[in-house]
Amino acid sequence: MINDGYLCDLTIKTIRTDVNLGKIATQNGDYNLKELAARVDTPIRNKVVVATYLDQLQSHTIKSTLVFAVNVQHIQNLVQEFIDNGILAVGIHGNTPQDQREQILIDFKEKRIPVLINCGIITEGVDIPNIDCLLMARPTKSGVLLQQMLGRGMRLHEGKEYCLVLDFVDTIDSNMMRATIPTLLGLNPDCIMNEVVSNLESNTSLPDPSGYELDEVTISVIPFGNPFSVRSLESDSNFIRKYSKLAWVRVGPEKWVIFVYLKNETIYMEQKENKLFYGYSRTSHGHYKSAPKEILRHDSFASAVQGLDQYIVDKIGYFGAQSLSWAASWRYLDMTPGQQKLLSQSGIKGDFNRGTAADLITKYRFGAKQEFSKQRQMEKLKQKQELEKQKLMVV
């Protein structure tokens, strides 16, 4: 519906905190609100929420923000935190008098109130299309409730390009379930986090958002060495396994590929000069190759690769995707005569298993050798320029 123009785009950022939600009782399929409030309505976590909002104001045009809180006291504490930081915020809840509630909603719709904080009353049935930012400060186990919250920001509105969603994800025990935007999309939230807000309980100063914002994961954190060396294969494999269970193959400094043989479809992801990660699909039939089709774009490597994983699962199903896993049993068989012949013709020799051979062939077919040569040339040019610069400084 987003692609068809019925709903607006979402720009999602996930912020992880050290608040532990373990051992909170469950009530009607969700967290017990009293126990939940005791965990999340703390001065430091509230500072994290407001600090993140203030940080995002620097890079996004935000006019109407809706915040989801746990209870009335949580609303009041968040309102005060916003006001203390120079932002007008107003709370609204079930006990707010009807006439006052109506006036608050009118003021919010007309953008006289930039931040509206609520608990439990603006999750469905309320149409406020100008909402362009959501702060998910209220954890939930309910996927349905989470979808209702997201729905508040997806209405189309004049001048609104997208809705920014800041999803605050707290720590849980490994055997617990939680609903977050990543899990709602079928993704692993632990793969999407960048940094944990450290010392959350003891730090009383305003946190620096740069330390915990999901934003700066790039594939350039590991060098692109000789793509056909054992060291490069192991390094790339260890890196991608942090984010995906599928056997993505690195074919360039900022490019990864996976071939979905059940559909004759190549999925690839690359980072461009604007620092965004783009995911593309390209089908092939014999010598014919379709034009690349953009699947997604994201400012986070982790989110992009997880989104493409979900695209693949949607295409070929869970069991089909298992055959593309780095742990698939076929990958540990001896390589086929056909693989051995192709590698030999490409000048690649070695006693590889079937999975490694498949990865090497993918690297060769998708230009990893050329990319490596190009990078080496650029490095040599840079070294030459640096030497010339040093000579001039000496003179």
C-alpha cells in the first residue's frame, strides 16, 4: 500500500537501551502496565527518549510528533523532560476531560503543539494525518498494538514525505517475546542494533545520542582484500553472519550478492556515495538479464541486509531460504566436477567444499577480481599522491 501511494513511507531507527524487561508479569497477552512503568519510566530512559528526538531534529524536518507512553505518570514525566529541554509537549489520556481532549487534538492537528504524548487512546480510530514522527517509548508484546501505533504515522498529508519512527528497544531474557518494529518485519532486532546505551542506571547526565543511534553500520569496517584468498573468505563470512543466516557473498568493497537459484534471481546490495545501502533484484533466463529492480534503500547495513533476507523468504518460503543458508548441508559436500572445471578455467585452484566453490564462482561472475584490482589501483594512486605531497612539504 505504501508503494501504491495509499500510505506514506516510514523511516525507522531502532535505539537499544539497557533497561531490562525480564520477569515482568504478562497480563492479557501484554506486559503488566504497573510493572512495565516501574522499569521504563526512569529519569535516564526518559532523557534518552528526549535526547534522541532532539538529535533527530538536526537531520529531519519534524513538525508533529506522537509519543506512546505506558501510563499517566509516564506521560507527565516525559512532558516535563521535553519542557525542560525547550520543547512544548502536552499529554493526553483517558482521564483527560472530553472538551480539553478535543482542544488538544485540534491544536496538535493545526501544529500549535509539536509533541503530543499519550497512553492508550491514540492507537486506533483517531485520524491525525500530519503526524510525521513517532516515539515508541512504550514497549509491548503485542504485534497488533504495535501495528496500530505505526498506523498513526502512515496517513498521507500534504508536504509529508515520510514518517520518522524511533523505536526504543529494551533488554529482555532470551526466552521472552517482545514486539518491535524489526520483529514485526520478521527481522532479528539484535542484528539491527548498533550500540547499547551504556551505564543507563548510573549516568545522570543527558546521554549523547551519537553513542546509541542506529545509523552508522557500514560494510567498510572490514577491508576488501584479495577476494579469492582464504583469509578474505573467512573474514567476510564471519562479518555477514552477525547480520544474516543466508550465505551472502562479498564481491566488492561495498557490494554483496546472493543468487536465488529457485527463481533465477540475483539479489545484491551496495552502498552508494550518499552513504545509503540499496538492495536490487535482477532475474536471468539464459543470456537474457532483466534490468535491476530496486527493492529497498536504508541508511543502515544491518537493516538493509535483514530486509533483503525477508524479501527472499517472501519469495521462496522459509524452507527454500534454508537452502541458501551458510549452514545448509549441501555446502559441506565435495565440490562438483562442474564447479572444479569453472574454477580451474578462472585460474582459481584449491580443494574447496561445495559451498566455498559456489561462493568463489559467484565472486568471479560478479566482478570481484575487477573490483579488487580497481581498489588496488586507487590505493597506489593515493600513496603516490601522498608521497608527492610529502616531497613538496620537504622542499
